[in-house]
Amino acid sequence: MRARNIEGRIMDVGKVFKIKSILNLIRKSEKLRIIFLLLPSNFFLIFFFAVAIAILVLYSFWTVGPTFDVIPQWNFQNYLDIFMRREGAHALLFLKTIGIVGLVTVISISIAYPASYWICMRGGEYKYMWITLLMTPFLISWVILVMGWMIILRDNGLINQLLMSIGLTTKPIRFLHNVWAVVLVLVMGWTSWVALPIFVSLEKMDKTLLEAGADLGARPLQNFMKITLPLSMPGILVATLLIFIPLLGEFVAATIVGGTSGTMYGILIDAYFKRMFDWPYGGALSMLLMVTSFGIGMILVKRVGLRTLMESL
């Protein structure tokens, strides 16, 4: 019995020495140290992202049975149905969504750029306070923000009551349940977010270049077009990346304020997963969205540069 206890202690000591030798090896090797530090995050990405996407890809090539059970029969019919089902209405909805998101991106950046420019150039010692205040909408839940706009835009909402009280209209104007309501809510919700990378890009700009341009006789508009705008272009591209990709799958605002005419592609995916129980077709719809988002993202990242992107986040 005593011999067994001694043998067990020897084995425990051996395990401790093995662990110490492994840790010493990791400390001495920079590559092993990097791998060891990245191991938890890589495990998280593989398990919760890559595996989930792989399952979704598998489902997109299968079919659904009459009792809504998924049948593992490999085919491309789900992808063909995107362009053929309901005379291509789903593909047209995807193009419509890209158009809405593109319009929201352009309007948001057009509003955020002057605000960021003013804060950076005229904000003085309070510019970081101003940019923080500009980001306050993101301290509120997105659902609550959209519901607030629904209350403002409805027939008996604040805007209609104000218009009728000053005599501009005698009956409520229908602001809700159309594409423009979706565009308005998305612009109001995302403009402050895209202002941040633009502000970072303007803040890093060497201001002495503007003084040099003025000394050489350049007017303020020429200074802006030749110096400020080109140097801040990485911030604009990063802002485009941060707003365009997430909004492709947006369905909360479209559901609450969009109505039938304001339907977006994300609502279609949600419907096939949650209400129609056609997971294979929903997977195919999701794959189209993911591939498009990934392609646009890679184009913007290549144009901006990965280092510039990380510095602007």
C-alpha cells in the first residue's frame, strides 16, 4: 500500500515536470506562445461560427419533406428557386434590399461627414465630448429606438399632430409602412455610428498640410478637395463597411415600420426559418446574403487595408 502511494506521488511529480517543461517551451518559442494565446478565441470562432456556417451550408443543399422534416438529398434546387420561385420575386427583393442599404449608406455618410469634420476642426478641447455625445444613440436598444420612431411617425404621432396644429395638413399623412420610413429610421439609427471612423480618419490627418495648401494659394474648397477628402477616404470606406454589411440582413426596422412595401431580404430569411419551417431554402437564402456580404467586405478591406480598418474601429 505504501509502495503504491509512493508510486502515485512519483507519477504526480512527473506530470508536474511535464507541464512545467511544456510551459517553458511555450515561453521560449514566440510562435507557440502566439498559438497558445489565440487558442481560446480560435476555439470560440470554430465552434460558434465555422461549425454553425458549415451546418447552414449543408442544409442549403438538402430538401424539406411534406412533414417539414429535413431530408439529406443533395441538390441545387434551393439556389435555383431563389431566381425562379414566384417569378424571381425573391431575387428582386434581394436587389431591392441592396438598393435600400446603398441609399441609407450614402445618406448616413453625407450627414456624418460634415458633423465629424466640424467636431474635428472646430471642436477644440471639447471634440471628444462631442463625438461621445454623437454616439449616445448606441446606448439605447435598437428595438426601443425603432419603436420610438414608430410612435413618432404613426398617424396620430408627433409629426402628424405638429403638421395639423400649424395648418399644413387637415388629415394625417401616412409616414409608416413604406420604404421611406425604413430608410429614415435606418439613417437616424446608423448615422452616429459611421461618424466615428470618419472622425478617426480626420483626426489622424496632418493639419499642417492644410496650412501649406493655404500658403500656396489654395482656397478652402480646393484644400478640402485636394487634401482633406483624399486623406479621409479610408474613414469613409471603413464607414461604408461598418454600415453596409450589417444592414443587408436588417429586418427589425423593416418589420416594425416598413410594412408590405418596406419588406427587406432579412424578413424573407426569418420567415422561411421561423414560420414556413423550410430550413434548406432559408439556408440557401442565407448563403446568398453571406457570399454577397463577404465579397463586398473583401473588396472594401482590400481597398482600405486591414491595418487602416483595425485602427479606425
